[in-house]
Amino acid sequence: MILADKGRKTPSNPEDIMPKSTGISGLDRRIFLASAATSLVAASSDLSLAQEQKGAAPGGTRALAEIIAQFTLDFDLKKAPPELLERSRIAFIDTLGVMLGGAHEDVAALARNMILAEESAPRASVASSTLRASPQLAALANGVAAHAMDYDFSYASGQAISPVIPALLPMAESLGSSPLEVMAAFVIGAEVAGRLVRTMPKISALGGWHAVGMVGPIATAAACCRLMKLPAPAVIDAVGIAASLSGGVSANFGTMTKPLHSGVAARNGVMAAQLAAKGFTASRTALEGKSGYFDTFNRALPQTTGAFGDLGARYDLLTRGYKLKRYPCGGLSHTAIDATLLLRQQLENRVGEITRVDAGITKNAAQRIKGSYPDTIESAKFSMPYIGAWTILNGPPSLRTFTMEAIADAQVKSLSTKIFHQVDAEFADEVEEAPGRVRVTLANG
């Protein structure tokens, strides 16, 4: 029996749109981390960064949108800790890698074909495609691609900032923004997302909402406002608009709609900023007001708006960090995968003697992990029987694990019938981490 802890933290021709073949089954994300680094390293070479930025604590009865607006306007990347720039650089590299890879998935191609039919103004590029579209629709396509493989890094209740970079790229292209301006906008989006999640820490685990769709639009809107250099009143309106454009239910995990949450959040964040720039209004208390964002989505779950008290004074990107995903599938299954890999070393040639495999997981994980054998690539990413069987037979899951050919493997199918999961009483209510316990029973007992 093996118990594993959570993952390591890290400081316009249709034929052009539809991929003829993925051609990336052996893709290793480390290639992206190595090769893409040079594109961002130079961006900060001339910066003189201070060791720490001191921010004033929010006072009185200021609306949360006003606090966000002040941070959006006041944040100075040149005065931020050097580690913050490094964390941001790695986040960009990781996101670009998974977005370019995810662009070859069917779900991303379907989104691009829909966007092609819209014939929007060709102002921005779409990742890994000849297609050009409006910033909103380019953000939609990029957001779907970035989340398509479920390989984007985890931060703030899962992948809450999955839409931010996919939206910033087309916005930066259309605005002519510099790399450092885009970096600063990303930090703003990430820090706003961190405060939203800390205000309602159970929104995903107990509330059932998908943080990508719930938090992503507001974080993206704030980031885009910074890139557009909008004044404080417009930022306040953008936050309020984005609050009404948030959503996404976790019942759609294991389907194409899960990555669509990221695409829609990216588009809605851009839309909120663009509307606010034109004078479109929203409530200044849309977040914390009666029948507002928190009241409506968080219901009776615990919450505290005190999380916004240190916005600008400390950085969640540094103190809480993010996790680069080891496997291209649902992150809540990763510790069970780790435990299975340890047991696989002990099993050696005794796989044929396995009579049963039991995986103990948290209640949070059990809401999203499925006990049935998959019939699609998307459902395979959340199937415990399939992922467990694949891992025992073949080792660590990779991109080639999540193909229809792999799903059809007879040996994997056979072994999957012996794999079960249930909530483990020892860590059933754990939310911050996602421990997993795996027990393999052999024929001799």
C-alpha cells in the first residue's frame, strides 16, 4: 500500500484549421520549457528590480472592485520581487507549450472552425493556426487550446488562471503591447484570482463550480484592463461585468465543455474590458454586494473578503505558488498515479496476479473522478480505471495515453475491470491538498 502527497510546487482556410493528424503523441513538455525560455528571458534583462513592494492595506468600506482597480493601476513590475518575474516567465512558457500542443486536439479544432465561420475582424493570431480573428474570438480559441489536454499548471483552486495568458496574447498583439507590459498584466490577473479563491475557498470542492469559469473571467478582465491602460472607473465596471459573465459546472468534467470553460472565460474577460472601455457600466459592489457574485455563487459556504487586504503588499504567486502538472489529465488523480508508479516498481512481473486495485481519494476528487471506462479522450482524463490500468501496464501517463488507440487497448481494458476508487476516511475532507492511497491485492491475498 502506498500513500502519496500532492504534486511538487514550483517557485483562414478550413483545412488549415482542422489538424490532419496530431503528430504530437511523443511530445514532452520539457522541450517547451527548454526551447521557449529564450523568448522571454530577454524581456527582463534591463530591469532593476527592488526586493519588495510595500502596498497600503485597503481601508474603510471601499468596494472590492475599487481595491482591484487601484492594484491594477498601481502595480509596478520594476519594483516587484525578482522571483515574481521568474514565476511569471515560467507560467508563460508552460502555458505556451500546452496551448500549442492542445491546439492539435479535436476540441480546439472544433472551436476554431466555429470562429472561422464567424468571419470576425482578423486583428489577432490564433495559436498554432493560420486563422486570425477578433481579440475576443482569438482568446476563445486560445483558451480552449490551453486547457484541452488538461496539462496547464494548477494555481488557486485548480487552474483558475488558465484563461489569462490565452486572452492576453491576442490583446497584446492588437494593442502593440511590450512583453513586460504583458508580464505585468499576467501578475495582476493571477493575484486577483488568488484573492477571489481565498475569499471563497470551498467554491470548487464543495460548491461544485469550476474555478476556471468562475474566477477566470474576472482575473482576465483585470489583466486586460491593465494592458489597455484603462482608468479606475472602467476597471471597476469591467470587474462588475465579468462577475455576471462567470460560471461553469464541474459536471462537465471529462467532456469537451471543460476546456470550453477556459475559452469562454478568456473571451468574457476580454469582452468585459472592451465594454468597460466604451463606457459600459456595472455595479461597483457586484462582487460583495447583496445578491452579488459571492452571495450568489458561494451561497452558505465560508467566505471572507479579508483576502483582499494584502493585494499589492504580498503575492500569492510567491507565497502559495503553482504546480506544473506531471501528467496530462485531471490533477486530483495525480497522487494516486504517483502511488501506483511506486507499487509498479514492486510488482515487476506479477501484474497477472493482480485481483483488485483500490484507490482512496478525497471527497473533492471523488466528485470529478469517474469509475467507468472511457469512450472519449476527454473522459479518459478523469477515469480512474483507465488511468490506473494504463499506469500499471505502461508507466507514467503521457500524451500518447490519451488517444483513441490507447483507450482501445485490450490489456488496459481487461485490467481496468479490477480497479476501483472510494473516499478514504483518513483524508476525506482534505481540500488544499489531494492525497491518494493505492492498495494492490494479489491472487495469494
